[in-house]
Amino acid sequence: MKNAILPTNDDSEISILGACLLNPKIIPEINNIVSPEWFFSNPLKLLYIMLNEIRTELKDSNDRATIIISELNKRNLLEKVGGKDFLFAITRQVSGSAGWKYHAEQIKEMYQRRQLIMAGEEIVNHAYRKDVAVSDILSMGKLMVSDISKNKEIFKFDNYALYSNIYDNIYNKNSFMGHKLGIADIEYKLEPKTTTVIAAESGVGKSAISLQIADHIAQFGKVLYFTLESTTKSLAFRQVARKSKVALSRIRNSNIEYSSHDEQINKATNELVISNLWIIDNTDFSCIEKAISFCESISMDEKLELIVFDYLQLMYTIRQTSSRHLEISHVTRDLNSLAKNLDVPIIYVSQLTKNIDGERPRLSNLKESGDIRNNADNIIFLWAPDSQELKEYDVEMYSLKGKDQELFSQGLSFNGHYQLFVEGNKPTIQKKKSGWKDKKES
């Protein structure tokens, strides 16, 4: 509909302002529904912003008109909002502040309609472009509509419910505060609404440990494991090796010599057939928008217990960004939002910068470390100096950032034949090069 007028409701915008002028105490409640940018009229938007800034002064005064006019003059806004006559007309138009909820909902509805129109126009423009994949356009459309539908609603804070729940958590040892990793005796938990990075050099076993954690948590419910580098079949082989305790090389090469191996493999595959772990190797989900859309659709049918992305540096966004740094920043922030929106813990595997020379990794060794350090809730490293030389080796698993959790360090042992991590000794720290000076851990 070309030249159609965008949907607005000037009466509701004026009525809300009038209600604020008559009763400034309701301004915080209005803010739970209405944001300043939702006003279509720029002068009315400016007035609403100013009323929020001086609402304390207005609440305690019997001469609000004088305060408002004085403040508008200071900001050179009086004429922009229509002058003194307009302000008095607003208060005369509103008989009281009781109907503000209706007008607030009207402002919200008109804003959402305008947002849908703009989203539709952007989708149409992309649909004309043959260089943009249809799947990308569909993902973008779902994300835009989802964002519009999530615009803020009335928020009622219930202190009683919150702290009653906290009290129960303190005294009820069985209350749910997240899942343990299921490896050794590590007390660390993957809590809902948080993101955890697992980082290590290539060949240390960061994918293997992520898969082992995902398999453990799958006993409690649905787990999504996005493998952006390996294949579903490759990881399935590892799963069978770990559960059956038959060497991975034997399984991959069909070199099964003993009847006991047959029994172990049969038992393992029967368990995996009914597993709640979904291993997904579709490269379309390297696009964060597509991955979000998929996870949200799955969560509509059943509760997710964990989502894993292996690994971060293979992910991208369809947003236009000027650098890889900004792209990673978008992706990590979107992963944070996904964790909170779906009330689920998320693990994402990360690479380290090259040439750490066998030293114990630090936060600064994370690839794109700035964005990961800022946006991730928890950061865990694996360190194994001898991992390149042996099929079985010691690993240190330790955290350097934890949200409301104590940092930990745990010695593990990795058996590459079975792709299995168990409790072990911490790796022996290698001698430093001459002249090397100790530095504090980042």
C-alpha cells in the first residue's frame, strides 16, 4: 500500500502525557509498558522524556506547570512541544489519570504495527535481491518478528515469590540450581540463563569434553549439540567408543575381534538410540540467527537442558558488520540473550590464539578475547602440555571467570582410545625458558 499513512494514535499519546502531568506518581508504572521511542510525535516524545527526568520534583510540587515550563525553557524545548498553550490544553483534555493503561496499550500497539511494516519492507527488499539466500531472508524475518513480539510488557516484581524461592534453595539440597558436568568430582554447575566458554589448543580435547558433558546432561532432558566442524557420524563413533570402552580406532576400522566387544557395542548403541542428545551438523546453523530460530522452535515443544556450539569461531551473523571483532561481539551477545530467553545453559567451544608455546592458557589467549571475556558468564580452560604426543595424558581443567561460582582447578586424565575424561593428576608444569618472568594470571 504505497503512500499509506503509518498507524498512530495521537489522542493516546496526548492522554498519557496529560495523565503524567496530573499524577506524576504513575510515571514509573507507565514506563513498564511504554518506551519513549514508541511515541510517533517527536515533540511528545521529548516531553515524555523530560517528565521522566523531573518526575521527583513534580511529585513533590503543587505548581507543576511552572516547573515544566521552566525546565522546557532551559532546554530550548518549549516551542518544540507546542508552547504554554499546548501544555495547558493537554491537562484540560484529560479528565483524570485512571485510563492511562488503555492509552499505554494503544501506544504500544501502534508502535508494533509500525515496526511490522518496516520489517515487512526490509524483507521485501531482500526478497528482490538474488544474491541473498531465501533461508537467510526467512531467518531474518523470524528474528525481526520475534523481537517485535518481545517488546516489554507490564512487569510486576514479586519480592515474596523471589525470596521464598531463594530461601527454599538455601535449605533444600534437592532444589535445582543447574547441572554438574558429570566429570570427576567437580562441583561447578551449568546454571540456566548462563553461557560457558570451554577453550583449549587444538588437539587437547575441548570437543570431546563438551560432548561428554552434553551426554551426561542429556539424561535429564533434551540437549542440542551443534557441531560446526565435525560430522554427526564422527561424533557418534566417539559416543560409542566412550560408552562401550572399545577403542575408537577399532570401531572406526570395524576391527572387532572379541565377543565381549560385540556385547559392549550393542549395549552402548541401544542406550544411544534413546538418548535425549541431538547432534546437529548442518552448516546452516553457523549463522547465529538461524540457530536461534531453530532452538526457539524446539523449545516450544519441550524444555531444553543444554545447548552446545562447537565452535564459536565458525559462527557468523547476517547483520552487516565492519569487522570480525564486531561480528563475534554480536554472536556472543546473541548467545547470552538466547540463554536467558530459553532459561537454558549454553556452552560454546572456543579456540585460543596461536603460539602460546605450551604455557598454561590465560584469558588473553582467547581468540577474539575481548568480546568473549566481556560477554561470557563463565570461562573454562583445558591445558595438556603432552597432548600432542600421547593417546593418554593428564589435563588440567580450570576456570578463570565464574558468574556467582567459585573458580576451580581439577586434574583430569584423558583416554583418547575411549574419548573419555576421568579424574586424574594435574599435568606437570614444564620448566620455563631462561629469562622468563612470572606474570600474574589475567
